[in-house]
Amino acid sequence: MLKKGLKLAVCRFWLFFVCEQPDRGYRKKLRAYYAAAWLWNEGKIKNYKNLEKTLENVKNFLYTKLVFHSIRRFAASIPKRQKYYKRKEEQNMNYQEFVGSVTGFLREALPCGTELNLIPLEKNNGVILEGLTVRREGERVAPAIYLDSYYQEYLSGRSMRQIQEAILECCEDNCFSVHFDENFFSDYRKVSPTVVYKLINYEKNQEMLKRIPHIPFLNLAVVFYCYLPDTPVGSATVLIHNSHMEYWKITCSELYRDAKCNTPRLLPAELKSMSQVLSELSDGSGALQEEEIPMYVLTNSGKSLGAACILYEGILKYCAGRIHSSYYLLPSSIHEMILIPKGAVPDKRELAEMVRDINRTQVLNTEVLSDQIYFYSSESGQLSVV
């Protein structure tokens, strides 16, 4: 009962936390809609108008087959949505044909001298994505466009022409030579105010950790990146590698010193009760039952990479004061922690089992933080792995 109650609360949180905010990225939308599928199967979503509105908000964001088929199962009960999901498999190109079509189109559409390169990019937890870099003649900076997500759009029914035009528009908007100081990264004095940290899983990222500065933290690793909130394509992040440190002639300790100062300033922590978050984001739509278990969400103001808030000085003690108790921390993802008072959990083993289950069924591989839960003791002021 405890496990199902917690899972229900977490799924509700992701459904409303993401779906009701149109600026959320597609990866967060995927997680929310996998949660929606589970809620639908459990009979917790009964308002057809609500569900239809929710599906409409993200019809262009169903990027993985796993989520696509999950949504398709429960969306089939709405006749007007059935047509959207029908597609002829025999007309679909495979991934290599898709990439060839995109690059061929761009070579014809972009100015002469533009350099196109396909490069494998390692993401969190060992996931490799293919990136297309588009470098104009005379430019030193080339942002990467991930083609995997566009291919999943294509499989979900979006026309090839629409995808090609969207990618071309992205290339044309990315005129970094006009908007971006290409010498920015050559001077650490300019870079240092942007250095922040995040948390990733230590074991799942061992290969990547060989190439980047990091500090072990419990079963996790603190790694560093540059946070650039104002770029031609919105906010951007640049992971800091060992080669950067060598070029700047700095140490990992100096990176941590700057990140410890910058992260709470640039990305301040937010702690809200689960019911408060759901109330704010549901906008009164859908009947939300009161949570059987008191739960709190700890993240940052950007709702991205917010699990690192547990590193902020004094934040764990502050949370204990708000909750009036020692508490367990559930690593919902790299983006947030879910806090549950100690007295509300009769069996902590059910919490760990629930986290593992949610990681395998509702969280993208690149967003999994840990399969283990944590405990903060208000008496000792210590955080530990359970």
C-alpha cells in the first residue's frame, strides 16, 4: 500500500509538473507521459477533456517508441486521437537513411563552405547520442544538433519536410559568431562566474569521469559545467573536462570553490510540498486527492539538474526545519529530490524498491541519478546512503 501510494503521488507530480507548462523540454514531457500512462491504467485519470487537452499539448513530443506505445494504449479510448497515431511502417526510413536525407538537404540549403560533421556525444550514464555540428566558414563555435530526437518525431508521424525545415531554422538561428564571444573560454576569469556543479551517478559514469574533474560524494559524483542562461538558443551548458583545467591552469579544488559560490546564486533552491506543487501546476484542472503520505520536492529555480541542491550549504538542515523531522531523500532524477519524513515511512525497503521501479519504468536513462535512497538525520546533521 505504501509503495503504491508513493508511486501514485510521484506519477501525479510528473503529470502536472510538466504537462501544464508548455516550455518544458521533450525529455521531461516523456517522463510525465509515462507517468500518465500508469495513472490511466490505474483508473486515476477519469476526465476525458483533461486527458485530451494534455495529449494535445505534447503531440509533437512523443519521441521514444516505449512512451509512444504506452500513450497509444490508453489514448485509444478517445476516437478523435486514433487517427494521429496511425502511420504506415513500410514508408518509414531507417535511421541511416534519415540522417542521409537531413544532411543532403542541409548541404543544399546552407551557404557554400558550411561544414557538417556527425559526431558521437557521450551523455549522462554512458548514453551515446549522435550530434550534427554545423560550422559556417570562419566560425570557431559549432553547436550540436541531436538527430535522435528528430528521428523519433519522424517515426511518430511528423513529415520529413517539416523536420528538415525545423533543423534548417535551428542552424540559421545558431549564428554564434554574432551573439557569442568565441574567446570566452580562453580566459578563466570570464568563465569562473558561470561555473556550477551537478550530481551524477558515480558507477554508471566511470568512463566519463576519467576525462572530467569530479569529487566523489556518497555513491554519486559532483561534476562541473558552465551555465550560460543567455545564448542565441536560450540557456546552454558546457561540461568542463580535464583538458579545460589544463588549459586554464587551475585545479579541481578551485572549480569546486567557484561552483560552491555560484550554484546557489544562479540556481537557488526551492522546497515545496508535493500538494503545493500539484496545486500550483494543475491550475484547478483534474480532481487531485490529498496525498496519503507527506512529500516535499527539492529542486532549483530552473527545475533542471536540481538534485545538486542537497550540496548547498545549510539546505539539508533548513529542510529538516521545514519538515520538523529527519527525512528520507528519494532521487527522483538528476533534476530533483523527493523528501519524505521519517515517521511517514514504516518500511524504508519499500522506498528503495519504489525508486528502482520508477527508474526503470518512468525515467529516461540519461536522467537516472541513483537506485538507492538517502537519509538525513536532524540530530547528527549527517546525510547517508540507506
